[in-house]
Amino acid sequence: SLEQLAADLDAHPPRGRADIQLTLARALWDSGGDRVRARALGEGALRTLTATTTASAADVAEIKSWLASHKPR
């Protein structure tokens, strides 16, 4: 079901889109899926979130922390 959400990201408001991107990134990574795609989704979540006016420093830090600790080999 996350893949269905990812296919329709533009239909979601930015905050929801960032949440979906990060959730899918985590799911892909944790399941041993496409880690390059997982990383790209995480980076997309960061871009999406930081482009909003409602991004909290804690939310941005959470994504940055995930990205720092999840680098494809």
C-alpha cells in the first residue's frame, strides 16, 4: 500500500508527502529492498519538508539523522 501512496505523491499536501516518502524509505531500507531508492526517497522527504513553512527543526533533524545513518554501500 505504501507503493500506491508513493505513486500518487503529488496528490498529498507537502507534510503528508514528506511523511510518506520517509516511511517508504524506511520500509525499503529495513526490508533489504532497493537502498538507493530508499535513500532518494529520504532525500526527497527532506526537500519536501524544508520547502514548507511548517517544517519544525525537530522534523528536519529526524530526516537528516536518518539520512546520515543510512548510506547505500
